[in-house]
Amino acid sequence: MSDVADGTRRSDELIERLAELTAARGYTVACAESLTSGSIAARLGAGPKSSEWFRGGIVAYSRSVKHGLLEVPEGPVVCEAAARTMAESTARLLGADLVVAVTGAGGPEPQDGRPPGTVCFATTGPDGTRSEERHFDGDPEDVLAQTVRHALTLLIDRASA
């Protein structure tokens, strides 16, 4: 099996698990994306019975959308603070119980002084907001795939709590 097919299979398994958890707990889910350009929303929207639990996503690729619509403070957008604000604003705007937000430097060039592969994640849910920074190796396509899988894993962790 190719790496791409294997990554898709793993993402499908993650989405199935998330769908089970959201149904069991009655949660709704949304996402805010920058470097992934809607890839997380596409995976969530393809999930089992997604119309029952997926509220939608905001693709805030442009800095002006992050700062304007999602109210990220002026300054760097590749940071945990930006991801946290993106998640919290999306929860409010879309009325979702669980939200994952991602922003980062996918490469091949640095962004905001951060090296390629730097990704900031935030999740928000009934028990508050959490954030973390990760570094993924590989070309931009590899960074994107790893980012999507990690974002889905974070949602599952929050839905399981």
C-alpha cells in the first residue's frame, strides 16, 4: 500500500472513531484551518453521518481573514496564541462543541520566522481550550498529511474526555 493510501486509510479510521464519539456524547464539531486549506473540513464532511455532527469549517488562509473574521490579534499567525483564538472564535461563530484549529509553516519557506514543518494546534471544548506546537518533517505534502491526522487525533482525544 502506498504512503498516501495508508494515510487516507488511517484518516478514515480516525473519522469513523470521531463519528462514534460525537454520536455517543451529542457533540458537534467544527474546524478552523490555515495551512491545510480545507483538508480537515473535507475529511470531517466525508465522515459517517457527518450532517448530524459536523457544523462546518472556516478556511482562514489569508492573514486578513485570521485577523478580521477570527479576531486573531495583529502579529505572527504561526503561534499557539493565534491557533487558540482561531479555535475559540470558530466555536462561537459556528456554535460547535468541539473545534480544532491549525496554523503553521508548511514550507518550503519559513513563515513568521518559524521553520517549515512548524504547526500550531488548538482545540476548544466544554472544558476549555488547549494548544500545542508540533514540528513535522518532510515536504509540504507530508506536513499537510501529518497535520490533518494529528488534528483528527486531537478531536478524538477531546471527544473521549
